[in-house]
Amino acid sequence: MKIMVAVKRVVDYAVKIRVKPDKSGVETQNVKMSMNPFCEIALEEALKIKESGLAKEVVAVSMGPSNCVDTLRTGLAMGADRAIHVEASRDLVPLTVAKLLKKLVEVENPGLLILGKQAIDDDCNQTGQMIAGLLGWPQGTFASKVVLDKEKQVATVDREVDGGLETLCLDLPAVITTDLRLNQPRYATLPNIMKAKSKPIKKITPEELNVDVKSDLEVVQVTEPPKRKAGVILSSVDELIDKLKNEAHVI
């Protein structure tokens, strides 16, 4: 079985986000970029499945500008066998990404498609659900545990919901989106980083996949959240109760 994993290049989670002066988006020039943390978890799970003997190949896919190759090299260094880069100069919305993934799935024919549940830059949490709908495949979102049965061709997925855990049994092929508690991604070792340089990265364009990347969405404005006001030190419990009752109106 082949597993395809979608990975996204985002601003590193440790970087303080700055809004552009024209408020058209966030600043990405001269900013540290890295693989989306949820995508790292997705790739780690695919690699664990391969190492258990239930898959033969892991293919990493990324979409965006030429710099996405760096993210794919990281994925190859973690253990992916090969990579595909869909070159796109403009920002891609989740539906466009889902359409591109659908075309790639039709070409690669994987038995399992794994994505992070969301990207930390836009927090959309939409691509996995959309690609499952476009393909007509079953989906297990917010996965915290994945167990494959190769003989029965099913995947058992524990997913995190508001009330606790929900267990789903999915017929393969299927789409799975990963949550934080699924695993702990590995670090790429120096020998694997060197080996990754010789692993193939196939470049392809949306035009070759016959997908229109024009978006129906327009970003009107991006603004920073209001700064938090300084706290107040209170002298007694009675003063706290008074403020909660008369100022905050919560009791």
C-alpha cells in the first residue's frame, strides 16, 4: 500500500507574527518557516505504518512557491520515499488544495491519504474534509489513534470529540486528519538529511493537473488582536467579589 501525506510550509510556531503595514496579510519575508506541526504528525504516522510493514511507500506532497521544496526535503529527511511539489505562485485556499490533491490521488492511487487536521497559519481545518468529499472516500478527522488491518482493508480511528473519544472503522482507501496526541514526530538525523538531497522531488503545475487555482475568496484586511490590558492587584476577596459582580457582571 502507498500512503500520501500532504505537508504545508508555514511560519514557524515559535516566531512572533507581524502584520504587514498595508494589512494585506502577515509578514513572511526574512521569517523562519517550517513544516506545519500537524503535518509533521501526519508524516510521522505514515512512517510508523510503513515501518510496521503495512505500507511500502510514503509520498510527501506540498503546494506553493519554490521554497516549499525545503519543507519537502525535511519530509524526505524524516523518512518519506519521494516527494511531489505542485508549484503555485499565489496563496491557495483549502478547496483549491483539495482539488489538486484529488488529481494527484487519481495519478498516484494511494491506499491512504493523511493530512494534519489544520494549518497553524490559517486554522481552516477544511482540506481533509473537502478532499474526502471530492473523492467519495470515508474520513476520520482529529485522529488520536490509528490502527490498520491489511487483510480486511480497514482502518480503525480513535478521534477526539467534545465528549471524549469516538471510534470509527473506515474502509480503505480513506482520508485521515491528525490531532496533537497521535504521536511525537521524529527529528531528522544528519545522515538522513544528507540522503534526502538525492531523493526525487517531482515538480508539477496546477495547469498540468487541469485545476484552476483562482480563488473565490478575497482577504479584505488582516489586523492584530487588541492588546491585553494590564492586570489589577486586589487587596481582599471582598474587593474581588465586588469587581466580579459590579464591573464584570459575571456573578
